[in-house]
Amino acid sequence: MGRSQASPNEITRNPGANPVRNIEKTYSDPLSLVWIHAAKRMGMRVERSNEVNAAWNGEGILAIGASETLDPDDCLAQMILHEICHALCEGPDSLLRPDWGLESAGPAKRVREHACLRLQAALADQYGMRSFFAATTMFRSYYDRLPTEPLAAGEDPAIAQAQAGWERAHDGPWAAALHEALDRTAQISRVLHGLTTEDSLWHAQAVA
């Protein structure tokens, strides 16, 4: 007995079968769209890469690791924000330097990373999103120990640089794009209120 003809559903599910429809659109993650658009407004073209975790080439391209190379709690939005915070802390001249002019190692690099994280936490706090935007690097423990007011005066040498970044984040040319992206992120989080479990990055974020 010959094989019966496959149903349209069976053909659609089989990638090797003749297509029964033309696929003209693709799905895009809404939050990724928000932050890719924000980066574009700031003069950065985001590209995904299997070669790096995150890298700025000093010529307009921000490479972010492809999703399959990242950890489960990595998020394109958080990674873009982190690089934006580096640029804000380092100042306008850093835009022309690979990786914002940061050295690969040494005490100075640690202070500059800490400044970036203080700014990242302070910006996220404005929208109730500190946990969502938490660092996913080796500096996570530092981020988690930050006080309620991460930019308040203190003995940490990173504070002054973070404060300078804060001023640029609110008064500089990136301010509108940055805060629009943060606000849109919080809006998405509020839509998801009551739908997430405790193991979700979205859980209990941006709650008034």
C-alpha cells in the first residue's frame, strides 16, 4: 500500500519538504529592538558575534556575543547598557578608542569597571530595574554589594568617575535615547507583572 499524501501541517513542519507558504516576516525580541534602536541613535551599530562577549571597535560597531555563546541570564539589553555606561564614564574621547580605551587588566581597569557598574545601577534604579540590569561578568559580586545610593560620596575611587558618567547620561547627547530605552524596558516589565516566576529576570521588576 502506498504512503498517503502528507497533510499541509506535516509539510510545514518538515523543513526538507516543499514549502506550502511564503515566509515574509521574522520574529524579533521586543526588548532587543528597543536597545538596538537606542544604540543606533547614539551612533552604534550592534552586531552579533561568536568571537567576543562584547567589544567596541572605536569606529561605530558594537559587537555583542551571539545568543548561543552567552549565559542564560545574559540579556542583549543589559549588555548594551553596560557598554553605554562604559562610554559615559570614560567620556567622549573614548568613542574613538577600541573598547573605550580600557586596559585589559590592572587596578585601574578594576576601578573603571566599578564606576561603570555604579552608573549602571543608578540608572536602572530610576526605573526599578536594578536586578534586571545586573552585571553578568566577574564583577557581579561588586554590583550586588552596591548601596541604595551607588553614587553617594564615599571612599571608593570609582564614585567620582561614575558621577561624571551620570552627568553625561542626563545632560549629554545620549540622554534622550538612553532614558527612552530604560523607560520602554520598564513598561515591558510592568506588562509582565504577575506572569513571571521567581527564576525570571523580569520577576518583580519596575513594580511601583
